[in-house]
Amino acid sequence: MAKLFNQLRPDATHGEKRVYDLLARLSDDYWVWPELSVGEQYPDFVVAHPRLGIAVLEVKDWVEVCEADASSVLVRTRDGAQRREHNPLQATRAKAIAVASKLEARPKLLHTGGPFQGKLKLAWTYAVVFPNLTRMWIYTLGDVFEPSYLVADDDLHPSRFEDRMRGLAWRFPAQLEPGDMDEVRAALQPQLIIRDSRTGGEVGIADMRQEQVAKEGLFAAKGNELDEEVTPEGKRIAVKQLGVRLVRGVAGSGKTLVLALRARFLAEAYPDWQILVTTFNKALAEDLAARLAGHSDRITVQHFHALCAQMLGSIGVWQGGPVGDSMGLLANLLPREFPAVNQWDAAFLASEIAWIKDCGIRSEEDYLQIARAGRGERLSRAERSQLYRIYQRYEERLRDRRRFDWQDVPLLVQRAIENGDLTPPAYHAILVDEAQDFAPTWFDVLRHLLLPDQPSMFLAADSTQRIYRSFSWRAMGLHVVGRTRILPRSYRSTYEIMRAAAVLVEDNPDLKATLADEEEEPLRSELDPAWMRHGPQPELRRFNSRPDEVSYLARRINSLIAEGYAPGDIVVLHARAFGPEQYRSALRQAGVAQISLDPAAVGRRDVVQFATIHSVKGLEYRVVFIVQAQLLFESDRPIPFSERAKFTADQLRLLYVAMTRARDLLTISYQSRLPKELGILEEHLRLAEMDADDFSYDRF
């Protein structure tokens, strides 16, 4: 079967559908692009073959050619009407020239020496396909239709079609090398070119799997995607039927690239559509906005809370914005109004109240009935009642202050829409990046933004990188079974970095158990040293104190900058919110001048970025330092034994996110004693160092 890179539009002609089916049956050496946009030209089909070249095919569903000369033809169509058109050979040749010009822009497709230096390594040709006219009938038109550039009804038989394709007017055999066909893809579809988000330079081409996932079902009718067995909270929020597609991928596999491609393809396939791209992370939203800047009239890119803030602000609800210290309010509330409560601290209560709001629970009875997956210790009915009373009092205190918290934001939007106070923006399609960190109420809001006629939603996610919330797709009312595609190859990080990250998480029993609670399985990375980039092994470094760690960081960062790394290539990550500020001050004193904590500095080339792990989710850097890694596995409060496995799994996820931000160099440092959770990583790196003398890979 040929490789098809697009689908026909729903209103394609009978002849176009017939040719499409025949092209699909060609051998797998053929690559076919139906209805490809080439500048202002739109060929019906572009066909490429590594040993033949590239051909442009135009299909004409005429049933009779009444008159013909060198410039025009008078034709009769299938509905019996007559009309005059330009000579199709001339128009098709113009489209073929436009395609050839695109190919000539890719240096790897040109001869680099000899008599044909600077010329294309593959021939191009063209043909007009007449599915309703026999070759004998066409011959009667004389020289107007040159037979070598025609495909007639006689040729449109499965047993003869491939021979006819080989018999087109190819001028010389193609001389393509391995990888050149991907260059053809990049020439014809520039959106497949992967560019460095910081420099804009070309770093690669989206692979065929990524492209196919981005295009799959582009013209398919959307059906009923609601799981009939969703949980009660899932059914409550399923206010509309959704056409849902999910792409899951390991870190660096191109999920964001695929999502951006999907948005572009939708914009091109449906010019009248309005499309929303949203994510949790502000920096990632900015990156996506830059990728999709050419379609800003039809594609809106906003991180989720900015979208909600805009809607609430339009009706005067935003005011001072959400409170930022819910734990402080709870810590003040407990001893005064619930003095007998001593088994729960403010952090636990804040997380439980956030969960109640994320689920959209509206009554105590709902809270008592709902299953709470992922909790290590089961709560009794009496304990839940007590928790709900604390939640209600917390809400009263917020209302007394005329404030709300971050978990209230989607609830306020939803209620304003339901009450008729807010008319939300309307979208034909919504694409969600890092969807694993969304909550049920967030999807509730997004459903309200979808137009009811065949709504479409496309999700990109990695369950191993779920670091904010732990909801299954079923709990969110989304049926993704059978509509999930996997991207197992990582293109961001070197083989050495991805191998270390995989060792840490893929077989960890605590993480497996947590994923099972979320109705997920670990994604296994497809790691092949033959095609992946290579570099130094990650480093795991121990220091006696923070000053020792800071001193090393200062020397190493200054050394890297002296070697030619831009400051913006480097990020220092910390697990705690207070960490970046502490390290920035210390490193400035140690002689590192170009430092920034400002989230707006993400993407700047002139500063080293200091950030929490959470804030760089979805981003990448050439060099990553993860400092004070021991704090990942320490808690500000005692962790009950029943909750320890979940805590460990969550922290491993966070460390995995941090490690996989690195493209080339990774250093993890800790103070005093190595956390036992990192023992498997230490052993892996020790064995890798021992094997280094026995194996070597090309560095590129």
C-alpha cells in the first residue's frame, strides 16, 4: 500500500475518489499527497517515488470534449452541462513547475557536483487523468492532448495502473539517497520542519508517524464519544458529545509538534473554523503561539486560566483575582473553628478541597458517594462529613472576603455560562496540550466553548508527566479507547539521557500502581542507539553543603558559556518554590552574572534561566542542572505509610519531567546522603561508565 499523507475533501468528485483508491493500492514505494497546497496552486495529487521522481496528477471528470485547441477546451460534465476551460495540460504543467520550485529550495535534493551541480536529483513530470474518456477517444483530439501526459479510463484498472504510473514521461531516473524522501516531505509541507523555538533554526523534520497522527481522521465525521460507563462526575460534566482523539507520547516525542500540526491542518482543511489551542503551562502556551503565529486569525492560543480570566473579566467577576494562600487561610481556620481536628494539616485540607472543586462536586451527598482513587488511606463516612464541613466553612470565609481561589475559576465560568451571564467564545475545534494535568471541571468549561455541530477535541498527553492532578480519562467523561495513538520515540534528548530517565520510571512499582489507579499503563520509550543522538552520560553529583553545590554550579556554568553555549541554553531547576531565588543570589555572588527568574525571560538567549521544575514543563534546554534533588523525596509534613507509594510516584514523575527537559547535558546534584529512590539511577550510571570502554557511538 502506498503512503498517503492526506485525505480527500468530503465533496471530492467521483473521478478523484476513483484515482485516490487506485493510488492507495500502489506499492509502498509510492508516497501520495492528495490536494496539497503549493503556494497558490492546488494539485489534485502529488506522487513521489524514490527511483522515478515526482509527478503532479490532475483529474478531470469530463464525459466529453466537444472542442479543443492549444489554449482552451469546451467540455461536457457528468451533469450534462457544457463549459469552457483552460487547456488542462498547460495548467497541470504550471502546478508541476511550482512543485519543482519547492523541491529546489531544499539543498539536500540538489546535485552537489558534476555536470548537474545545483540541479534536482529527481525528475518531475505531470499528467491529466480522464476517468470517463478512453485512450482511443482522446487520440482523436490529435496533438492538443499529448498522449504521454494523459491517463485514460483504460489505465484505471488495478492491474494496469501501476504500470501506467511507471510509464509517465519521466525524463531520467531519480537519484535519491536515504533520508531524501523526508526532504521531499519538508519541501512540500514546510510546517513539518521542526525549528528551535529560541533561534528559529531548522533542527529536523517531523517523522511520518507524527504527521500521520496529526492528520488522522481530519475529515472523519465525529460520532458519540461519551463512555457509557463513565463515573457519575464524568456524566455530570458531559454536556456535549465529543469527537475526541488522544496522542500519548514519551517525553520529547513531539506531542506538542503533532498538536501544532493538527491545528494547522484543521485551519487549512476548514477555512471557516475558529480553533482554540490551550494548555496549563503559560510558557508552553507562548511557545505554541509562536509556532502558530501564521494562523492567528483563526487559531487562538491561550493557557487555560488566562482564557478563563478573560471571560470572567468581561463580566466584571475577576476583580482582584484568586487568593494565592489557601493553606494560610485554612491554617488560620482550623484552630479557631475546628479545634478538635488534629489528624489533618492545612496542606492536606488544601489538596482535598482542591480535589472537590476539580471534580465539580456540588453536595455533601455526592462527596460521600464518589470514589477517591489514588488515596493511600481510606476515609470513613464520618471523616468525609467532617472534611466537607471544613470545606463549606472555607468557602464561606472566601465569600465573606469577596474572593475565590484558583480551583474556583473554572466553576465560576461554568456557572456564569449556565446562568446566562456570560456568552463564551465559540470554537469548532479545541486542542489541549499537556492534557494529563487538566481537571474534570476544566473540560467542563471547554465543552461549553465547542460549537454543537460535530465538535472536535484533540488531546496530547503523557501520563508519566502527570504532576498536578490524577484523574483518569473516564473520570473526565472522555472516551479515548480506540482513539489513542502512541509516539514512543524521543527526539529531544540524547540516548544517554533518555535511557537514564527510562530506568528511573518505567519499571518502578510505585509509579505502576499509581498509573493503574488512573487507568493508565507506563509508556515505554523506544530507545535505539543506532538512530538517536548521543552525548555524555548524565551526572549524579554529591555535595556536602549548598555552598559547595553553588561553587560547582558557578564554575560549570561559566565554563559552558566560555565553550560557546549561550546563557539561554542553560536552566537550573529546583523542586521547591523558594529554591530559584536562593540559588540566583548565591550564584551571582559566585560570579554568574547573566541570571533571570522572570518567566517572561523563557526563550531569551542572553540569560541563564532559574526556575521550578513545574514552570518549565513542555520546554527544553540544551543543558539542565537539577539541584538539591534530595528535597524531591522529603516532605514538609509526615507522610503516612499508606500514602508513601503515591508520594514517591509523584516525585519520580516530577524528576522525570526535569530530566527530560535536557537535550544534550544533564546534571543531578544532591546534598549529603543519596535518596534511596535514586539508587537505581546511580547503579545505572555506574554500569554505563564501566561499559563506556566497550561500546562507542558516533556523536552528532
